Amino acid sequence: MAAAESHAFQADVGRLLDLMVHSVYSERDIFLRELVSNGADACEKLRYEALADPTLVAADPDFLVTVSLDKHARTLSVADNGIGMSAAELAQSLGTIASSGTRAFLDSLKDDAPVGKDLIGQFGIGFYSGFMVAQRIDVETRRAGAGEAHLWSSDGKGTFSIAPLALEAAPARGTRVILHLKEDASEYLESTHVERILREHSSAIAVPIAFVEALGKEPRRLTDGSALWSKPKNAVSADDYNEFYRSLCGQFDAPALTLHWRAEGRHEYTVLAFVPGSRPFDLFDSSRKGRGKLYVRHVLVAEDAEILPSWLRFVRLVVDSADLPLNVSRELIQESAVFAAIKKGVANRIVQELTKLAENDAEAYAKVWANFGAVLKEGLYEEPERRDALFKLARFASTLDLDGKRTLADYVAAMRPNQTAIYYLTGDAIKRLDASPQLEGFRARGLEVLLLPDPIDAFWVSTAVGYEGKPFKSVSQGAADIKSIPLKEGTEGQAEPPAAALATLFALMKQQLEEVASDVRPSDRLSESPACVVAADHGLDRRLERMLAEHGQLKNVSKPVLEINSKHPLIAALAAQMAQADKEALNDAIWLIFDAAQLMDGEKLADAPGFAARLTRILGKAVGAPNVS
């Protein structure tokens, strides 16, 4: 037998291999994906050549990639019964880094060749990722139909050798890659660890994978060579979908919505997506994005690719593209124009399918909205161009429906005569909002008000132009401007005190509260409560202002406007007693009215001890307690 010939890699190998091993790939598990992918490529190449020469596969027509472990020898092997390589092909494909046999094969095909799109590797460096875990790699190979076999061997430090290999020691056809593992790579000798990697990263490979857990064990099939999403929808049962969903999402419920489609046209890709049946615990984690598994021609290239916008982050999905390249940095794949088009197409389709669910199965959609509505509303703020589509999905609680099933179309259809705006109130809880005194004047006129309890509401509603020509208007900001809408019968209320007495009271209130209130004025929005605080006519919404201040994005919170219900008995009594009233008691009453208005608005009192002292004095005088201060 001829002696082995030593060759130098056709590159500055010392630096290039070290750079590739430590920089190109972000995690060591990837090497197994790359080697399995190479084996699948080899099978696809032989499948193509066998079209012209069926004798190449006559003895073994079923393609297979086999992964084997040998703890005693400390080796992990990946074997395929594909095309194999000659000595010249070994030198070219494994001797020149970034010169891919697959790339050369693709270049040799005609444009209409049926197999090209099923090939995986495009840049020829995946093989060398094995040196992340191996101190030496041996490659035993025999080209299909050839009468000779060869052994390629290297320690990855600058040279490799190619030697003849006895046929009895070689594969019948194809290639066997043997990794002699480093001491710090012992986890790749553990069958459970390797099986998990294979199932997670290569379960969609279009060639079946077998696993030999230890020397002398029988091979065990791990995959059947066809991914669930690559099958026709009518060939996949609901149980199949549910099982895959639980594996993909790590949840034990059933999906609320399953979407499975293939996009064709300018870009070809397959999508399998799930809307979970329950809310993930980390739904509002600030680091959570709209991520999913990205495959390229059945190979997992990104476990958490940012496929979806963050406001669809609750959707769990797999995308398998036929158009994206498998390049040096799999992470950079997300920067391509093709990927951008896929992202847009996937998001559009999911919104369309959610809209169909909302129109055709209100009960099922209500559960989706209850779990994820607060996230979907983020899209109203982050992507204004999608607002029209997202408004069809949005559901709201309102003064007419606290259950949160009201649509904007419902609201507009029920608008009162002379009503020109869509009224809303932001806050932190539906019950607190529903009890707000700021709603009284609107209720008295039969005006519906949307109740918006989610933090994102304060942002999107302040930037949205409107809906069907109707602007959004906060009931807690500026003048109510609802006098033109008639009161309902029986809600007229009491007569106002004399104008002079009211003017005197308002002047005193402005004087007492000038440091905490920007103005004191009569209110159109109150019918039962004595007072409320609102934002100035051209100020920010009260809740939005508080949120910005809490997050350090606003230095100073503006003073609110105190609106007074002139017809309230308390206000009437204060106005009538201005001349003879106890000045201290009158001042305490004015401050308590302001404090109560702040509390009803959900604010914390800036001077809690002062509030307690004033309340104690008022209560003491009310019950006749002596010397209360």
C-alpha cells in the first residue's frame, strides 16, 4: 500500500483555523449540525447522480446519516452513504478552507436541476468546526462506484495527510468522519447530550438520522428524514401539531391557533407557527423579542432568529427558507434583504390569520386577546403603518362593557349625536378607571369611554391620529367640551350657587393651591363628585407624564388643573359660607378637596402628613372634639 502523502492547507491555516474555530461559531454544539448537514448534502448529490446512473445506489437505495459514539476510543463519528470523495476531491474540498464541494457541485448544475435547492453547505467551512471539540479528525471515504478508498487525517494545526484505505476498512460508499475528542469535550460522548443536539438541530434534515449510542449497539432511528412543516397539511394530525408545539414552546397546554403555510413566488419558505393557549411567564421580559427557529433547506441555522416584531413575540414558530444562503456567519443571515422580506411576509400573514380568527370565532379570539392583547397593542405604537390592521384586532373595555370585548367599530357605531371624538381614559386597573369621577359627565350624556389599563396604552393613543376620521381624546386632558351633547333625562342636577359667591371661592382656591395646581376652574365632566384633577389643555396625558417621570425621561411633572363641580352640595355650602366660615377649616376643606381628587386619579400624595393633619382637624371639629390640631 502506498505511503500517506502530506499536504499543506491552501491558506494561512494557523491563524485561519484558529479564527474559524473560536470566532465563526458561537457555540460548540454547532459542529454536529455541520457534519450531519454535510452528510445529508452528500446523499443529495448521489441522489442526483443516480438519476443518470441508477447502479450507483442499486445495492443500497435508502440514504442515511449515522452518528456513533465510542467512549473507550473517545470518538464521535458521523457517517453517510452518499456520494463519497476521491483523493483529488478530498484535497480540494478538505484541503482548501472555504472551498466547498457543495458550491462547486451547484455551479456545475443547470439552472433547472431539481436537486440544487435541497443542498445545504455553501461555503465549505462547516467541516472545520469539528476542531472545536476534536484534537484530530479522520475522514474515511469511498466515492460511489469507485474501486478505491482514502483516509484524510489532520490535527488542524497546518497540515493534513491523504492515504489509501483498505476497502474492507472503508464504507461501502460515502464518508465517515471520525472525531478524536479533546479532554474538555467529554460531554459529546454522553448519548443523551448528543441525542438532544441531533433532535434539536438536525431533526428537519431531509435524510434520516440513525444513532449508535455505544460500540456494539444497534443503530436507532432518530428522525424519518422529513420535517413536520415540510409535510402537506392534510398529512399532519392535530395530535402531531400539538406534540410539536409542546416540544417547540416548552408548554403543556394546547395551542390557541396553529398556522402552517408555504409561501411561493419571489421567495420560497415554509412556516409553522403557534399562538400559545396560555401566557408564557416571561411575556413581558424586557429582553424577550419576536424570536423563532430559522432553518435553511432543513438545517437549523438560528435557534432564536428575530423573525417577528416584538409585538408578536408570543407567537412561537419555525421558518424554513429555500432562498437564504448558509454563509460564514450564520448570525449575519438576518441582515440579508431576503430575510427582511421573509420577516415582513410572516408578520403580515400572522396578522391576517388573527383577523380571520377574530371574525370567525369570537370566543376563541377573546382568549387570545385576554392573554396577548397588551402585547399586540405595542404594535399600535411601534409600527404606525400597521395601525389599520391592528385596530381590527384590538378589543377594549369601556364604560358600556367592562369585559373588554368592545371593538372600535362597535364604538363608532354607537356614537351619540354631535359626538366627534373617541373618548378614552388611561390608568392602571379597570375597576379604578370605571370609578373615576372624570367619567361622570360623559355617563350623564350617554357617552361611551374606552378604559385603557395597560402601560402601552398611554403611548399609542397619544400618537394615533384616530379611527375612521374620529380623533382619540382623553377625558382627563384639557376641557371636556361636551356641552353640545344633551344630558340624559333625570341627570340635570342642582342649580349652581350665585356667581359672585363661586367667583370668590374659586379665587381663594387658586390662592391656596397655586403651588400644586396650575388652575382651578368649573367642570363640565363632573356630575356627582365635588372635584377632579386633569391635565392642562396642551399638556401630556396624566398617566403618560407620570410614567415618563418614573423612568427618568421627564424631569418635572406639570401641575394639574383642578376642576370643580359647581353644583355639588359641598361646593355650594363652601361658597355660601365664605363670609362667616372658620378660615382654618375653609383652607383645610380646600386642601382636602384637592387631595381627594389626586387620590381618585391614582396619584400618591406629596404631603401625606399634611393630609392626615388636615383630616384630623376637620373630623375633630365635625364631632365637637376640643383643641384638635
